[in-house]
Amino acid sequence: MLRKLSIMLAALLLISGSYAQTIKSPDGRLSLSFSLSSEGEPTYALSFGSKPVILPSKMGLEIKNKPPFTNGCAIKQIDSAIFNETWIPVWGEVNQINNHYRELAITLQQPAVANRWFRIVFRLFNDGAGFRYEFPEQPGLQYITVTNERTCFQLTGDHMTFWIPGDYESQEYTYNHTRLSDVDAEIGKKVYEIGTRTIPGSDYVQSPLMMKTDDGLYINIFEATLVNYPAMHLHIDKKTFCLESQLVPDPIGNMAYLQASCNTPWRTILLSDKATDILASKTILNLNEPCKIADPSWIKPMKFVGIWWDMHVGTKSWNYADINNVKLDETDWNKLTPNGRHGATTEYTKKYIDFAAANGIDGVLVEGWNVGWEDWAGNYKENVFDFVTPYPDFDVAEIQRYAAAKGVKMIMHHETSSAVTNYERWMDTAFRFMKHYGYNAVKSGYVGRIIPRGENHDGQWMVNHYLRAVKKAAKYKIMVDAHEPVRPTGLHRTWPNLLACEAARGNEFNAWSRGNPPEHETILPFTRLLGGPMDYTPGIFRMKMSTYDPQKKDMMVHTTLTKQLALYLTMYSPLQMAADLIQNYEARPDAFQFIRDVAVDWDNSWYLEAEPGDYITVARKAKGKDEWFVGAITDENGRMATASLNFLPEKTKYVATLYTDAPDADWKTNPESYTISKCLVDKNTVLKIKLAPGGGAAISIRPATETDKKLKRYKP
Amino acid sequence: MLRKLSIMLAALLLISGSYAQTIKSPDGRLSLSFSLSSEGEPTYALSFGSKPVILPSKMGLEIKNKPPFTNGCAIKQIDSAIFNETWIPVWGEVNQINNHYRELAITLQQPAVANRWFRIVFRLFNDGAGFRYEFPEQPGLQYITVTNERTCFQLTGDHMTFWIPGDYESQEYTYNHTRLSDVDAEIGKKVYEIGTRTIPGSDYVQSPLMMKTDDGLYINIFEATLVNYPAMHLHIDKKTFCLESQLVPDPIGNMAYLQASCNTPWRTILLSDKATDILASKTILNLNEPCKIADPSWIKPMKFVGIWWDMHVGTKSWNYADINNVKLDETDWNKLTPNGRHGATTEYTKKYIDFAAANGIDGVLVEGWNVGWEDWAGNYKENVFDFVTPYPDFDVAEIQRYAAAKGVKMIMHHETSSAVTNYERWMDTAFRFMKHYGYNAVKSGYVGRIIPRGENHDGQWMVNHYLRAVKKAAKYKIMVDAHEPVRPTGLHRTWPNLLACEAARGNEFNAWSRGNPPEHETILPFTRLLGGPMDYTPGIFRMKMSTYDPQKKDMMVHTTLTKQLALYLTMYSPLQMAADLIQNYEARPDAFQFIRDVAVDWDNSWYLEAEPGDYITVARKAKGKDEWFVGAITDENGRMATASLNFLPEKTKYVATLYTDAPDADWKTNPESYTISKCLVDKNTVLKIKLAPGGGAAISIRPATETDKKLKRYKP
């Protein structure tokens, strides 16, 4: 359903001087002002009701060899319009999305610079604002080399903020929760469990940046539609609390190469007095372009298991042989001595296919299937993988046959080792190989220092690469799960074959480092997940790594088992892994039942309660089914989660299966202790569930059958 | 025929201290010594008879984070052998090549560095020496990041030298002829007709470097087998006359990334007291690997014409429309207004096909056939060409049909605009497009600043790219003519589908700049051509550019017409263009007859007389035919060329057709004045031909028929 009302205001032409134009959000609560300073500097400001949130903040870009777009401006034209439509996502947390905003488009001229004009376009939503710079084609402006972006966010105070260090290579940090004045990004230099880091300095943090004022206002600064531009980090002025955009340079020090007509990404500011509004916001998606895949019917949300956790806990290896020097063009793989611990074997893969088939799991991922893993990491090696040559113990054709016979899809793995020039040379061949052998989804990886050397993971060239890979995959009808790319910014609206990314610190860090603290999963939905789903790889059932390696006595997953189940709700993704070793699921089929049942695509979602860093409770309805699911998680503090089920349709009784922390559960001392109970619920039920420290609860709900109706009604 | 005698000398193990080992060339004339200094520094020296040519010179590499390979060495082993074989090139100046050298392989250990050993291998030929560094796989050495190479060439004096400025992007300079002490490479910064230059400093020159001592000894320093390494430039110490290797850095300042086991290229020093020996040397080829193409029957030397010179003289354009902002993904090419001067049209191409068919010319090149030329240069644009989309006025299929019907091969053009990441993404698709439309040869180009940004034309990454392109072309049975790559170093022995490169200042510079002085073509065979054939694009018949554009009144080709004909002999290449507009050939069919007749592949060649910078006279026998050709060229001074025909078989009379400068010819004032005469010659004939200033002579010789025998005998 598409409805658009457009109301044009009169165009006004003024020479210079200060001028203010204000618009309000559709519901009138937010207001945004644009004005020019006496030096012709464009500025904007944003308020929530009567409260200023962003004080007048400067804007603009600096470019090479030409005057900047930061001052000397005069207004050439002002356009304003209201836009209101509802659109249907291919998959999502909801099955329809309303896109309702007021737009203010300012056309600016720079009289001192001949033939130069540009636009700043603002869109004001009920839950926030977005704005971008637009450069139309014009005689005086065709090729633009951006040397700096000067977008400011002048905050009103020293807000509490959840932050990770600015780093042009990685977002795999735990979050810090401090005031802006206490940010010290240099601590990132000691986070040795992250292999590749480029930290610009102590005052730089990454976006999305989640803040809360002392008055209880939630502010999130981020970007949408990151295309053909580097990622936006933020510099903090610790005296003035002004944040400024910090772009990511290329090897010769420029930020971006643009060709008019072109637009920058949208800079976004989400605002609400309710934390759940931030989680539920669709503004980032609404600022992205509509779907460009004409027939997306081949794109299917899925669950998968994989030969993967074994390698992280150390019971198996990616590499086939224990040597550390191989050459793709020269090594005779058949002559190597297998180390006996190779994960990606035909035999072990068949076990996973069997498990998937028996449990209704759509896919099986296998890492380490292709030659080159013996020396793949840390050697800055370009000719590292060819993506088409399997090890001697991995029979691609036999596995294809076996999986197809069992109705299971194999998921390909393309670890690039960040040798991206190599990957781009191989990509067509690698995708054709996939289609030939029945693979329709690929997990890609970008571990290590980028080749082209001198480029960063977050630079423009790499941003363009990630999208090239997604577009080429779409041509081949291949779905993508990208690990270690730039953090997503809503492009999955346009390219829904991009099912998920990693681009944050996932569950795997628990297997071989100090891991993720219990609050970690209560923060990610307020930061990383605003831009798109995350392949967090939840569902670990055995928490202590000493199970596998006595040397790892302090390493563990920092949650209870039922919190791992709840993550299937709170860490939204259309692509969800049941990440543990299948033997750990086979040991606990009762708990695993939840993973069998949980949906990965939704008609609707309700964020019931949330506080960043503390807790989240969310309910969702499975797409096209009479099934609902609730997930509740907490940080290191136990708490009582509250979930009103008034989203359930009237007049029906439902059976709820509750997977909850046992009374003695605790993430640290007793994480695997859980209780499963069934009861009757209905629209009037309000669930009250005790969550252990680092704990969680997962509930599946479906209409009650006659047999179910013998169950007791829910009592808190 | 392959014969190899191998004589092993006893292995000697010594701890440290100076030690000298000397070998002689097979004919005993050259001698090379290796020794260690008291600090364990490897050094070598080279003599010609009793004359030292290279005094003891240090060697070695410096690498990142590990001790260098320059000192602290002890000899672990010495091996010496003689090698003598004759091999057959796929094409060449001769049809068989003798490879005869004495090898000295020094295995060095570095006792202070655990588990470290490497080799320096010398090969001493009758006309020079080559040496390289070899790094075997070993526990202490796997991945090597080269930060500097310290190979020295300590000369005995301030020799006269032909040099071009050290420049990591371009070799398209005219040569300077000065003493080493007078080199000032900074003059390169004012050579504005070269678009992209990276000049490291005033004391850096390029290799190959051609020198002549005051005693009349010719010395040429270069390299062979440049693979997986940056090109070697040379730093001149103007006080000591010591030259030192200068490698080309990558964007982050490293020179090369190696993985043991690996070898550097061969550093070569050619030596003779006869200039013609330098021209005839096969040492560079002999230091390259044998042919790797199992069945090279699809590789065929060829002549071609092309829609190309029109664009250089300005009568036509590469671009279809006169706008300067296009986007591959967005521009509707059918909606552009054609400028009416587009060279690459179906109609004009058919004219060239007709001409080629009527004149026995194998191929037609067409530049500007594919979309993107409107803004292709100087914009540092990555998404610049797709290599598969023709302009609206170029019907690929129709041209394929027309050319095939006439027995003419179309030659593809891939100008990359140095957006090499883009080219690599497109390469498979572009090569498949070629095969689909009947193209079996491609001229590639690398004009502009390299993308990956920060890389140089001469850096390791680009060296690897050029070879990747040749190898992939070989897979598709495609021949390559690469323009603006790194200068070649004999790799066409291994990959004979690499027919030619530009990689020096070609004829085209005459069309739009101060051009090439008359001595230019007497220098290039002593420098650039030692590494491989050059697509010099000879055969221009109309010398003055004012013919096409009155504004270009000082621009012209700086040779006479018959010198242009002689270039088909003196500028050896299996791929030769008849570069002028076909109408200029149609106006002079008598002179063009030489180009129709001249061969491009040879059974044998004889360099009869030569002096770098002054003159060259060469004779060649066509492969598999009773046809011989002689070419003689001079610089700005007229001279008498002498060519003894005693290479002709006995007992036969031959008819020679002589294309010579008319008595009044002069490159500057009367370049197009020529004489054609026929006469009888035989084995005893000694031709003496007057060459005009900037002039030349071309002679074709075939057995005399009965009718021919009525011709007069040759008289000087």
C-alpha cells in the first residue's frame, strides 16, 4: 500500500544572513531547525518537545583543491513535503512498515564560488531525524575528493553513553558505559583478542552511539544507507560535548571519491523517552532505498547448524595439516599429513546433515573445507584461498548428494582473510562453483589486514566491496552472511539477500578470550542491531570452555542456558545459528525443542520493556502462523521480567511453554540449570518471570489443543 | 636440442672471514668473483678480460622485524656447474637460442641468526652476468617483508650513460646522454606530456641502464624474470659512482611480500667491447623460465592497422559524445548526442578491415569502441569501463561477421585507465566476450594513477597484476600487447602470448608533444628492447602534424619516411603496427609495399653495426622463407650505412628492393622524400647506403627470378 501526500511550500530566495526554518515531526513532538550563521555556515538543531537535544550544530564537507561546503552559503531554495507510505519488507521483525516523515530540503548556493550549489535534506520522523548532503551534477562540480566531513552533533551535556573505541578495522569490542568526558578510546590498543585494529586516538568512538541524558531521554547517533562512502566514526570534544563526524581515510589520506550527482549517507539521530522505541524504530530502514531485487522469492530466512564451534573451542581445526607454509599453486594437498582433527570432513558433515534433517534445521555450514587454512591468518598473504578447491577429505559432490537427499541446504564459507583483491578475482568462479554444487547461501569473512594494502575495513573502497559482493551474489541468487565487514546501515531493505552480518563482538569470543560480559547482549540491540540483523551465533548449551580444554579454566559463555534461548528473540536475525556442537543438543533435547520451534521471520514484534545495558523483553508473532514467542534477558543482575500477552488474539486459549532459569541458576556458578513448564495463557495473561543473574527466559506460545486444555493456567 | 654438462666442485664449509671464489665465462673472457668481507658481507666483482668492470660490491636485502641479509654471513656451501643447452623459442629474432653459462651458487649462513640460510646464485655468460637471491623454506624464515634491497654495482668511473629519470609510474621519457655525475632526475618533473609521474629524487634513474666507458666497453645493468617483486630502479652515488638497487614501495612503505621458498629477479650486467653484442644478447631470455604454454600453436606473430592514429592527431575522438561526466550504471548511451568525430564506428572499421584484407595485414585494432571514454582520464575513477558494452555506433556482431568473411582478425582494446581492481573484476567476463566475438588478441593500457590507490605502476602488486593478466589471457588463448605496464624482463620466453609491450616512449608522442628526437630509436634497442619487444607503432608516412591541425605547427615525427620503414627491422617485435591512417598508405602504395612484405618472425638476425644513440644496421631472415630484410637507421646526423650480405646462401642471385632516403631528404625539412630501386645482389655484396639526417633505409631481398635477372647488379 503506497500513499504519498506532498505539500509544497513556497520557495524563498534570500541572499545571506541568518535565517531559520523549523519543521515538526508528523506527531508534532520533535522539531528540527535549520539556519545559516552570519558567515553563511549551515547549522541545524533538534528538540524533543520543549527540550533541546542537539543545539545549533555546524555541517558540511571539505574537499580537495576546492573551497569547502561549510560556509559562505546562501539559501537558493527551500522545499518541504510530507511523505507517508506503508511498505512490505521481504522479511523482518514486522510484515509491514510505515514510513512517515516531514522533509525539509535546503538548496544552498555559495556565491563566492562560481557555479556551485548543493542540498542538505532533512527528514523528521516521530522517533528521530536523518539528514544528508546532496551534490547535483553541475558545470563547476563533477569529481569530488572528500578530505573531511564536518558534521557536528552539539549535545546538551555530558551524557552517559555506551561506546566502543573508534577503530577503522573492527567493532569486536565489549561496550564501555561512561560519561562522554570519560571516554578513552586508547584502551582499545590493549584489547589483544582483536587481531587487527586501527585506532585513531583517545577521543574517537564508533557509531551507532547510544546515549541517555540525565533526564531520561534516549539519543542514538548513527547513519543509514552507507553506500560509496567511508563509515562515520565520531570525535568527542570532551569540553563542549560536541561530537563531530570522523571519516575513514584511504591509503593516500583522502576520505572519499565522489562523482556528481551523488549523495552522502543519511546521518541519523534517534530520539525517545522510551528505550523500547529505540529498539522498535524503523527509521534506519525507512531511510534506505526500496528493494531492488525484482523477484526475491529465492530469499528465505533460515536456521542452521555448523562445523564451526568445534574449531573455536579447540576440539577440531580449520586446517587439514599442521604445517604453516602452503602455496595454492604449488602445494600437493594429497601429500600432506592430515592432523586428525580437521573439522570439515565428509563424515563429520554427514553427521551434521543428519542432525539438521532430524530437527527441522534448514542448513549446515562447514568451515575449513577449502585448501589454504594452514597459514591463512596474520601473514598478510594475498594468494591465500581460491574458494573452489576442497581438502582431500571433503567430498563436495558426495555432500551435495547427501544433503539434497535429506532436504538440507549446505551453506558455503568464503573466508577472504581480508585479501579482498584476491576474493574479487575469484568471486564469479566461486559463486558458479556454489550454484553447481547446490549452495545458495554463503558466510563470508574479513579477518586480518585488508589487501589492497593501506585500505581499512571501514574505508570507502571496502564499503563498495561489501556491496559489490552482495549485488553479485544477488545476480547468482545467493544469500549472504558477512562476517567482519563494516557495520550494516539498513541496506538489507534494498538488498534483502544480505540476511545478516557479524560486525560486532559475537558469541565466539567466549570460546577463546575473556569473552562477553552478561550485559553485552542487552546493549547490542541498542547499537549494532539498529543497522541490521546480527549473526550472533546463539544457542550454546555448554558454557564452560574447560569442558574442552582444561587450560581454558576461566573462559566461558557468560549467560545461562535459557538466556541463550531468549537470544533467538532479542537478537533479531532472519538467519539464526544453533551454534553449539550437536552432541550438546542431543544431550538436552528438551531445551533444544525451543530452537526447533522458534521462528526466524515475523508478522509483528512488540518490545515490552528494555533498558540498554540492563534488560530486554520482546514478543514476536511468527510470519503466517499462529505462533508467538517471547524472549527476556538480563545483565549480571537477576530481575523479574514482565511480559503482558495482550498482543494475543481474543477468544482463544493458548499453551505456553516456558524455558526459564531454575531457581539456583546463575551465569557464573550454575549456568546450565533450567526449568521447562507448560501452562495455559490468553490475552489477559501477564507473565512475571524471574531471571537469574546473566539469565533469560524463552517462551513459545501456540493455540491450545483439547489435550492442552487440561494444563493449569499460568500463575506468576 | 638439449645438452647439459654438470660438473660439481667440492663443497667447502668455512666459519667466517674473507674468502674469494672466482669463475670465468665459458669462453674465458669474463670473470666474476665472490667474497665475504671481514664483517661477513657478501660481495661480488666482475671483470672483462683484465679490466675490472664492477669493483667489489656489496649485496643483500633488508627485511622487516628481522636481521638483514647483508652481513654476518658465513659460507655454508659452494656449488659450481656449467650449463649448455639450445632451446627453441616460439617466436623471436632467431629460431634457436644457445644458453651457455657457468653457475656459482653460494649458500650462506648467518650464525648469529638461528635457523637462517640463503643463497646467492651467479650465472656467468660470455656476454654478461646475472645473479639473484634465493630463500629456501626453513623454520626461521617463511614470510619475508622486504624493506630494502642493497645490491650495489660499484663502477670504475664516471661513465657516459643513457638514462631516464627514476619514476615509479612511467618510462615514457626521452633519453639523456650524460656522465653519471651529471644525472639530475628532477628534470622529469617538468616533462608535462607524461600524465602520471612519481619521481623519487634527483639521483635515481631507471634500469635498463646503458653505459659506455671511456675505453669503449659497453655495460648494461638491468634485471631478468621480474616476477612477484617490484621493479629495480638505481640510485647513483655521484661521488663514488656506486649504483644501488632502489625498489618501488607499496602504499604502506614496504617493498615486497615474499613467502619462502622464493627467489628475487636476476640482476643482470651485460658486457662487451662491441655494441652489436649488446643488441644480440640472449642472456635476459636465457635467465627466464622455459615456455609454460603446453601448446602454443595459437600464438601467431602479426601485423595490424588500427583506428588509433586518428585520435592522436586529433581527426577523430575516442569518446562518442562531448560531455565530461558519465556513469557506467546510469548513463543512457543511446540518448547522448554523438560528436560526429567518433573513431570507432562500424562504417570506419569496415574501411580498415577492407584495407587489411587487400594488403595482407593480419589484424585491425579499434580503440574507443566501448562506453566510458567521455571522462576516462585524470579523474581517478574506479568504475570507469566495463570492457563489454559498445557505443551505439559500434556493432560488434556485424564487425565480427564482416572481418571473418574477409579473413581479418579484430584486435580488442582494454584501456584500464589504471583502475586495475575494476579490470580484474571484469577480466573473465571481458575475455569471454572476446572469444565470443572472435577476438584473439588484446591491447591493454594503464594510463593514469593506479587503483588500488597508493600503488605504483612499478610496484610488486602491479607486477603481479600484469602477469596475472597474461596468464589468464593464456588460459583463454589470447595474445597480449600491454601498454604502460612495467618494462618487460624476458617473461615472453615463459609466456609467449605476451607478444609485446609499450613501456617506453613510443611514436605517438610525436603526435601531440615535442615528440621523440631522431636519436630516440637508436637508443631504445640498447635499453627498453633488451627486456622484450616493443609495440613502437612505426610506419608513419605523413610526418607533420600541421597536416591535421594548423595549431600543431611544431609537432611532427622526427624521422624520414624510409627510417619509419627501417624501424620494422631495428625495433624488433612479433607484433607490428602499420600505424598511420590508411589513406596515407593508399597515397603511397610503392613505399607501403615494404610494410606488406616485411616479416615479423625470424629464423636468424645479424646486427651488422651499431652505436647507442647514433645508428643501427640489422639484417634478418624471415622464418621458414627465403626472404631477408635489412634495416638501417641513424640519429640527427646523416651517415653511410654499411651492410654486408654475406649471410645470404651461396650460389644464388637475389633481387633487393631498396627503400632509401632521397638525396634531398632530411627529417626536419623534407622527411617524405624517398627513392625505391631494385637491383641484383648476392652473398658477396656489401651495401653502402646514404642515410639522411634522421634517416633510414629498408631493404627486402628474395631469390631472383628469371625476369629479375635482367636487373642491374648493385653498385654502392
